[in-house]
Amino acid sequence: MLLVEDSDSDRELATMALLQSNRGRFEVRPARDGAEALDLLLCRGAYSDRDPHDLPRVILLDVNMPLVNGFEVLREVKAHPELRQVPVVMLTSSAERRDLISSYQLGANSYVVKPVDIDEFFKTLDRLGTYWLTVNQPGGELIQ
């Protein structure tokens, strides 16, 4: 799982919640911003030695980030033949209808507004981790 979040505190809390929910069965790889996420996914820069076939099961992607925002990352992921089958969940504080619509138009698989309440935040991340990492059946091999 790739978690793309520019807020240090949100990234740390989300990583904790996801690791707790999946009980260490899956790795949670954090990226500090959209630029780092694209470098990781496209095996560029510091990630040039990463195996391009070792794709995340799901990408949790914030919308509002500096450098490269979530929409730009989503657009690039869905345009790339090897990446387009990776599910992308927009995990954001934005409840703006235009952000929701834009996300789905660009190919997002889900849109989740981060709860402000810490207990609800952990419950939401637990549900996301459970669904995308254990319930959902990835189809990437079948799509290609």
C-alpha cells in the first residue's frame, strides 16, 4: 500500500492505523508528496532501482499537496499502462463536491473524506485497510 500524504501528523496517524488494521500482513509505504509518489511508482530518482513490477495493492492519495497535487498524481497513474490497474483511493480532508467529481472523472476508485475525530479516523483507516488489502480481489494480472 502506498500512502501519499504531505501532513507529517496525518501520515504518521494513517500509517499507525493501517499497520494496526492489517496486523503487519502488508507493508505501508509512505510518500511525503505527489512528486515522491510519482518517483516511486515510475522508478525514478531515488527509486530508480525499485522493481517496476512490485506495485502497491492500493494507493491512498491526498488531494491538496504542494509540488504535485493528488489530481496530477491520479492523472499520471491512470494514464500509465503499467499503473492504471492499481486502485486509487482519494483520502482527503476536502469535502468539496468539485474535488469529488474531478477525482472520479480522472479515474479514482474511491473518495473518502478524512474524519476529524481521531477515533473515527482510526476506524475509517481500519475499514479501508481491511477492504483494499483483504476483501478486494486485485485484477491487475487479468487486465493486462
